[in-house]
Amino acid sequence: MLTIKQITDDFDGVVAGLEKKHFKGAREAVARVIEINNERKQAQAELDSRLSELKRKAKEIGALMKQGARQEAEAVKQEVAAIKAANTDIEARMEQAKNELEQLLLTIPNVPYDIVPEGVGADDNLVVKQGGEEIPLPQDALPHWELARKYDLIDFDLGVKITGAGFPVYKGLGARLQRALINFFLDEARAAGYTEIMPPTVVNAASGYGTGQLPDKEGQMYHCEQDDLYLIPTAEVPVTNIYRDVILREEQLPIKNCAYTQCFRREAGSYGKDVRGLNRLHEFSKIEIVRIDTPEHSQASHDEMLAHVESLLQKLELPYRVLRLCGGDMSFTAALCYDFEVYSEAQGRWLEVSSVSNFDTYQANRLHLRYRGAEGKITLCHTLNGSALALPRIVAALLENHQTPEGIRVPKALQPYMGCELIK
């Protein structure tokens, strides 16, 4: 969440940033934060003054007792009791202001960086790079759901039978392709210096609040009500929460973690051709890269993460583009986000396969994640994460873009993991 200092030091800048994200009532919300914080500070100052008065009166009582002036001492004791009773009310006011302030801050999104373009939605995102060669396809090219049926790779109907729509069953070479991609992505992450983590795929509410999925995306998460646990929408949640309430040493940074997990998203309200086949699932596999860094180095970390994701798409021989998201299309928690999309010639559309985000101090403030510098100063960290990569649309793009009359061509980088050059 935003820090009080950030808001008080740059009120107009924060408001302008929130308006770029199309956060309704931005000025009123930020003004209310300052108002509540002033109430809290006023109560704190009053309490501090009264505590000083109590210390003074304690000394006065001691002096009177030494003088044998018990009656005067008792009168002062009554004054002390009255002050303590009033202090209880002040402490209650402070606690109420603190809780109200925290609850309000949890509802305010992160402020985007200046380079984030203005815009309302996906159509306003800025294409900053395009790569990969266009792959000529057969005249009768098929979408991936037809290819999956033709080569018996994925059974969508069986998934509906076992669970419901959005939970496909991978079979034979389809299952092997999933495993091949997972191992390939993890090996590439390890070669890039990431430490592999195998976290839980259910988390408590504190973890959801720590990375900002709660309360913003509560309706999109599967909730186990009896235990008050949530199925993770991404490995970002458990991996980043490893460092909740931690003070790191500056020499430990940057921390680079990666994790393969299943991910679960309700995707309420999704329908139509954009969700057909693997385009949008409720359960899917994903490899996530997460970094914890200093404010001075976080942009360099972000650039390195972007280069890593791009290298994966190049090795998979897929046409891709990179977009800088506009304010209206960014997530609640991100300060800067780039999306990677691969082109599906068979569907005639771009498919998002990765988002790589810098959250600045927003998550770290929620997590109480800090580091101690060389001079002993404690500072909030920056957190970053990205998909490297999410499997469903990568699989869709691989099947569609590499289809030939003889079968599905396996990219050279993936062949050692698949054990074959062609899926047929």
C-alpha cells in the first residue's frame, strides 16, 4: 500500500497517478487519508503530553510522601487516576484511527510511474517491441482445440466431466508437452540465477493481503471457507510472502526466486471465443519469477526480467510483441507493467502469455519487507514478479504456429525435453 510519507510529500502527484489508473474518488480518498492521519497524530501528541504529565506527577507524589504530606499526595493520586482514565479513551481513538487508516489504504491502488501511458483499456496499451518471425501455416490451419483433438493431446470434455469447464485433462504427448515446458522454463530460470522454490498452493488471508490480491481480487480467488485459506492465483503470492515481516541485509539483494505451481482463478464473467480451448482456464500451470531489490536497482532488475522472458519466446520460435500497459489496464498493485503476447495465426489474434511488473514499495509496505543498508538505515524494498511463463496460451501458440501437414513441429530448444521432433 502507499506510504503516508508518499501521500503527504506529493499529494497532487499521488492523486494524478491514481486518476491515471481511473481510480474513482482519488482526491477524496487521499484527502481522507491525510485527515485520519492528522487525527491519529493529534491524539498521539495529546497522549504523549499526558504521559509526560503522569511522570511529573509521579515525582510529585514521591516528594510529598517523603515530606509526610499524605493528604496532598492522595489528592495528586486522584488526579493521576483521572489522567489515566482519559488516556484510555485517547488510546482507543488512536487505535480506531489506525485501523480506519489501514483499511482505507488497502483500498487505494499503487501509483503508476510517469512512463505509464494514459489510457482506459487494452486498446490503449503501447507496443514497444515486436520480435520473432511470422510462421507460414498450411491453408487449412486449425486452432489449438482442434489440433488437441486431432492428435489426442487434451480432452476438454473429460475435464468438464471430472470438474467443470476450464479444467482440461492433458493426455499422452499433451501431458509430456506440459512437463517439458515446465522443466525447460525452470532450467532456464536456474541458469539465469534464480533459486527454485516449491511453495504451498494454498495461502492464508495475511498472504493475500500482503501481495495485494486481497481485498482487490477476493471474488477471483477460490476460497476454502472452513479453513479460511485461498487457492493461489499465482506463485507470486506464496513466494513473495516468504519475506513478510523480514528485515534483509542490503548485501542479500537482489533476491531472485522462481517457482512452478498450479494456479487457480475463478475468472467470473468470462465467456465467448476468447475463452475457448486453452485461452482462459480456471486451473493452469505457470512458472513465476520473483525479485526483491533495492529502490536504486529495481529498474535494472525489471529490465533483466523482461530480457529473460523475451529469450524464452525466442527459443520457442514464436512471434511475439511487448506492450507497456496503460494506466487503465494495469493491475491494482503495479507501478509499471509490460505484457508479452504471442500471435496465434490460426485464431488471428494476440494471446497474452506473461506480465512482468515492478510494484515499487507498494507490496513491501503491506508485507513490512525492509532491508538494512550499510549505515544501518532501514528502508522498504522493491518487489517485482513476472510469468516465465504461463503454459496454457504458450501451448496453444506452439500447437497453432508449429503445425505442419506431418504433425506439430517441436522447437529445437524443447526437443531434449520432449524426446521427439514432431508430435503426430
